[in-house]
Amino acid sequence: MTTSASQSAPIARAVGASGTTAVERHSAEVLKVSTRSRPSAVAGAIAGVIRDSGMAEVQSIGAGATNQAIKAVAIARSYLSEEGVDIVCTPSFIDVSIDDEERTAIRLLVERRA
């Protein structure tokens, strides 16, 4: 797992959203998840970002990384529920550029439930 925009940067708005996208409405810290990421560690990072700013963006490329990301969101939800905080996750696709190559990633926007 890495944070912020180390090597990849979004090159297009999220695909599949109608009207104003979350990318345009908010800026959230980006957590990048790989197949080797530990879900509990990612969950701790998600929970920390949610506590600080109320919103986190999780990006993954590939089935293994997406599996780890989804497990991390579920674990983060249990961590935060102990504090009375509930979260929701909105999935979408986003195009990212990695080493000048365009890839499609899964984007999970995790926010406090209103």
C-alpha cells in the first residue's frame, strides 16, 4: 500500500458516475493497494484518514489487489463502528497512468455515512 500520487496519477474523471463525480466534489487522500497489501494495515490507514478528513480514496488494479482493498474497507468499517462512525463505499472505474501506460483501476471512495 502506498499513499498519495507516487507513480500513477488519474488522467481522466471516474467512469460510470452520472453528473458531478466525487473527484470533482472532493479531494481525498489516495491509498493504493496491491495484491501483497495486508488488509488489516490498509484498514488502519483507511480508518485514520476517515478520522482526520472524513473521506478516503482507495485505488487497486487487478483482481488480487481489489480483493485486498474490499477486505480492508470491511475491516475499517468494523474498526470505526467501535467509535460510533459508519462508513459507505462507492466503487467506480478510473483511468490511471503508470510509467506512461494507461490502466483502468478500481476506485473505492470511502466516506462517513451522513
